[in-house]
Amino acid sequence: QPQLVQSGTEVKNPGASVKVSCKTSGYTFINFGINWVRQAPGQGLEWMGWISAYNGDTKYTQNLQDRFTMTTDASTSTAYMELRSLRSDDTAVYYCATSFKDRSDRCYYWGQGTLVTVSS
Amino acid sequence: QSALTQPPSASGSPGQSVTISCTGSSSDVGGYNYVSWFQQYPGKAPKLIIYDVTKRPSGVPDRFSGSKSGNTASLTVSGLQSEDEADYYCSSYAGSNNLVFGGGTRLTVL
């Protein structure tokens, strides 16, 4: 059974950066992709971007692409997301979820979520 | 791309059926048969319950069903049970590896 385990809670000052990891197991990492999705307190799901663990192709949502980077490490079956120049409205739970290796849809398995709080 | 449109709330009594809509455009819902639905309990990660418009992952009760007509997809929950009370989100592939979610619907079992 595939599992995605994310890194722990983060508290950051405005303007700082945060890097969240998503360690996967139970499936062949490079045969799939990873979506990153966030959820602000009391709000809905917001798709942030997709990365193929197969070939590194990426797609970023337009309003984040200047300060958001996704990477993967096949040697450890881990995906990472980094968000820079943090603002208070980046406070959210960040999720990773599996997808196809060549198409971003079908978020089948999800991580448990990582709470990122941006506050001075 | 703009978020898909869902009603903020829906409700039904135990045993009844309820349908939640998800309206997009020809660039997402209407253009691809790649609509998914997710169930989310408070404080928990979303769970996939419908994919490719109508398909259910293993273990999801057949009380949950999906459909699509034009630019609108729908999730129907039949034989409502108290455990169905949760938030429900739709998503759609929007081409070029873009994905878009709906705003979510809170389902209340009366």
C-alpha cells in the first residue's frame, strides 16, 4: 500500500523560505508524479503544481511560479517543495499527492499534510 | 485557471440521496473525462472517492457515484449515512498538466 509521509510543522517569519518533504514508499517512485496542494485555514483545496518523478517535468500554477519550486530525489523516493518570500496568506496545510508520471490528474494517495504558519 | 464552482453546502436525511454539482468550462470539466471527487473530514487529508468521472477506487462504497454532462460534473451519494457528513471537493484536469479544484461542499446529514 503506497504511503506518503511528510515533514513536520513549520513556523516561519514573513520573507523566509520553507522546504517540505514528502517521503514515499510502497510503490515505484519514478513511475508516478507528485502534486502539491495547499489548504488555508477554513478554506478549500488549492492546486500548486505537479512534478513527474519519471523525467522531472514540472507544471506550476501561475500565481506561485515565481517563488515555488518542486524537486524529487529518486534515490530516497522523496519529493520536495520549497516556497520562498513567505507571506501571511501562505499559512496553510500543504499536502503532497500521487499522480500519473505523465499527467497531473488523479490524486490517488495523499500525505498527512504539513502545517506551515507564517507569522512575525 | 479559475476554480470550479460547487455549492457551499448540501444536506439530506439518512437514507436519502443527495447530489453535489461541480461546474467548470470546456477547458476543464467539459474538455476531459478526468474529473475526480474527494472526501475530507476535519483535520484529515482528502481521500479520493471518484476518478475519471465515474470510477470508484477499491474500498469506496457503491453509494458514491459520479457523472458528467457538458461542463458540469456531479457526485451523488445514495442511502445517506451519518459517516458521509464531510467536505467534498471536485477536481478536473485542465490540459497541459494543469489541475483545478472546486471550492468544496459541506455535506450535512440531518
